[in-house]
Amino acid sequence: MITYPRGEITPMGSRMLLEGTEPHISYVSYNDLMVFHLMGPMSPMPGVQAGVTIAAESIKGLIAPWQTLDQSGANQDGVTFNDAVYSPAEIDMLVEVHGQTPEETRTVIRDWIGSWDAHNQGELQVLTPEQGLWWAPVRWLKAPTDAMMRASSNRQRFLWTCRVDDAFWRSYDSVGSFGFIYEATTDTFNYGSANSTDLGANWPLRYSGAGGGYIYADGSQARWRDDPDDQFTTNPREVVAGPLKDFYTTTNDQVVNMVFGSFTEISFPESGYNDLWGRMGRNVNGTWNGYGIRARIGFGLLEISKFENFVKTVMASRPLIVPPVMGEKWTLVCGFEGNPRLFKILRNGGEALSHKDTSSLFGPTYRGIGFGMYAAGALITQATPGSVRKISAGDNTSVSQEGYLSLTNNGDVPSWPRYLLYGPGTFSMGNGPESSDVVTLGPLVDGQIVLIETDPRRRSVIDLTPSALASNTPQLNLFQQLIKALVSFATNNNTPPLLEEFESLFGIAPPQGNLYSLMSGRFTSPLPARPSGSTPVTSQILVRIDDGTADSKIVGAVTPRRKWPL
């Protein structure tokens, strides 16, 4: 990436940065290969650093113009206002390109012109301490008409014009999600104390390893205490907590959840790990009998293993670059309807690892749940696993639940949310904040992913299922390409519903055919703008999923928009 100016920030720029009095204005090229700091503390010092600056008081058109849509009768005084529509914003910037030599100046001019394009949008960014970062996708609108200076000049001025197609500035999305809560049993470890040495009578403990240390409940979390008798060159030790006393899932398909209360200690050569256990067998006295499915989670490792008579067999694993963080919810799913040997690890509801086994055991004798910790050996104390704030579990059966998505529009323009639906299930979303009027889509099949755009000017329903995405690319196999070509030729690319179902049989279209036929209702209410002079209001959107599983989820997002970025 090429950045102007190059090198470190100047002392004057550092002072301006600390004072926070001048806004930052930057441009990022359409291909993300060049960045120009045009105004503010990061901008170049003319005569000292090569780059591009905006001349003082020479940026215009940051606010898009608009047109009112009026109606007037023949005998009416004045007009009747119907609506107002914003036009694209045309931004004029008087920029000055400069270098320390004519050759360097010409290089900067070439990079500046090369970073803009009439077909592709770059990004004009504005950052202020009061409002944060706002940006607008911009395209090159007009060629400059300024006279070119002689070749020996170290400076060149342009009147540069760009356009914001959709009129408004935008900032970071507000995102919320809703998924099923499986909590037939819950433990928040609100017992014990800092002096405890176990988890109480409900959690049988089985330790292994040459090291010391132990798990305990401190009144709010389950924690690991490093070996108190060995502080240096320690050995590893792990614990299996469970099966939870007097708890069995009703079916073979289980969901076991864990909420982290702290970060896992990262150490060398090995870090601490946290475990989730499902399909645990138990002895007559309630202790673990050596059978079960384990999910191991920690820095550098995500693993699903099966245990038979205490012998571990790794079924699937992958590196985990970003370790678990405080407050994250991790889930082990053991079995789905029709797939009893399909196992998944979910991170905050999103799939992190999946594996389908052929020989793992299940049945009435393998319906216990538990969790565990692994403290690795280290030079100084042990590599401590993260604390656990909550353990919950339930049956992974088709259920119906409803709740709310929390979305915040931080802009001064009403904005339309969008929803990402993960099947299976039938999904309902409220038509705006606090509305009981819902729009329904479904049923979606297992593994299907659908995007809903509530903005009435956009295409409403888009199938994002991987097989559907592949169907629109050259990666279709030869037979699929032939079928698609025949259908397109016979219908002039206007495929009727019956042929869409025909296409879906060959992985070319969604299995239900036209997804619009599964939609009931229409969205008519956007999220309201931030009240002038007040803090943003968080909107509560009613959502519901019917006949879903642990894979079912609704993710909502709204992009805040502003008329003026400063």
C-alpha cells in the first residue's frame, strides 16, 4: 500500500492530533492500494513532505441537494407536499499536489489520478473527535480543467470533482443477533468462595496429569487455581467436570453452552484450554465412565474428539487464531434431526468447526453433559484456562422462540435494516421498532442462508446459500452448465417458477424455487433517525423463529447515514 505522506507524523501534526481541533479528511483508492491524507494532523506539510492537500476553505458540496415532490390543484393556493428526494452529492475539492522535486511531484500526480476511477468507487473519509469516523463511496465525476504548470514546478493545483451516488455519509453498522437459547439446565456458579476447592456436589470431578492446581467456584464463576505448591517449571493438569448430577437430555441431540468470564492465558509452548462435553456416560455412582464427545477451545486449537473408555480419538480440528474472549458464548452441538452424528462448535452462534462421524456412540446411556479445563505446564505457574461464567444445556429439537433484536441508528437520516437468516425454520421480523406487525419468510431448509433487504428500492430477498452462490459462477459443473443453458435458451432468461424448481434439483436454484413466494408481508417502516441534540435511540425489533434448531439464527444490521459528516 502507498500512503501519502510517507514516513512519521510531523511534530506539528502530533500537536494538532492531541488538540483535536482540526478534522481528518482522507481518501482511499477504489482498489485499497493508495491512501491520501488530505487535511488534518496526518496531512503532508507542503515543501517538507510529498502528498496532496486540500487548500483552505476549498471543499464544497458535502451535503447532497434534494428535490421536493409536490402536487398542486388548478384552484389550490400553494402546493401539497408529498415527499423529498435527495440527489447525488457532488463534492468539489481544490487540491494541491506537491513534492520536493519536479520528478517527485509528477509521481504524486500520477498516483493521485490513478487512484480515482469513473466506474469504481473509492472512499472519502472524515474523522472528528465529536462524531467519530464517517465515509462516503465516491467516484471520479469530472476531468480537471486547470492549466498544467510547467514541468519544473513542484506544485500543481486541481479542482477535483467527485460524486456520492447515494447522497449520504455512512458509519459503522449496528449489528444484533437472535438465536435459540437452550437452557433446560443452567449453572452460573453463584456458590462457593475464593477459598473453595471444588464445584460442589452437582459436578463430579476427574483430574489427570502430573501437575497440580484445581477447579473451584468463587461465587460467580468457575475458575482454575494454579498449582499453589509449584511456581516454576510446572506440569500440566486437566479436569473433567460432569456429568451434571440428575440431568439428562430427553433426546440424543444435545446443545451445551459455555460463556467465558475471562481470557485464556496464552503461553509457550502450550496455552490453557477450556472444554465442553456432550453425550457423557456415567457410572452407577454418577461419576464419568469415560465415554463422551469433547470440544476443546483455546489459543491455536479448536478440536472435536470422541472418548470411548477414556481413550481419545480426534475427529476434527483446526487452528484457532483468535482465542476466546471474555463474554463470548461457545456451543457444542451433538446431533441434529436426521443427523445424530453431526457435531458442531459454534462461536457466538456462528459455525466454527463441523464434523460428521460414522461410529460415535449415542443412546439413552449417553445423555449427560459437562465441561472441563486444561492448565498447561509453563516456566512460571501454569497456563491458566479462562474462567466460566455460565454453563447451560438442552435438547437440540425443533422449537419456536421469539425475542428482540437491538439496533441503533446513529445517523440523522432514517435507515432501513437488513436481516441475514440462517435455516432451518420460518422467520418473522417486525415491521419497524416496537411493531407487532411482522413480515414472515419460510420455511428455509437446513443450511440455507437468505438476505432480506427491507429498503423498498432494493431487491428484497437474496439467496446466499453457498450452493446458490456457486450456481451464479463459472464453477458450475458441466452438466449444471448444460441445464442452465437449456433453461435460459428456452425461456429467454425469464425462468418461470416450475422451471426454477427443476433447476433447484441440479443445485442451480434454491430448493424452494422462487423465494419471494415464501415471503408474507412487506416492510414499510425504517429505523428512525437520531433525535436532534439527543443521544441515539436503540430500537427493539420483534423477531421469531418457528421450527428451528441450534443452527437457526437471525442477524440484523443497519448502516447509519448522515447528511453532513462533520
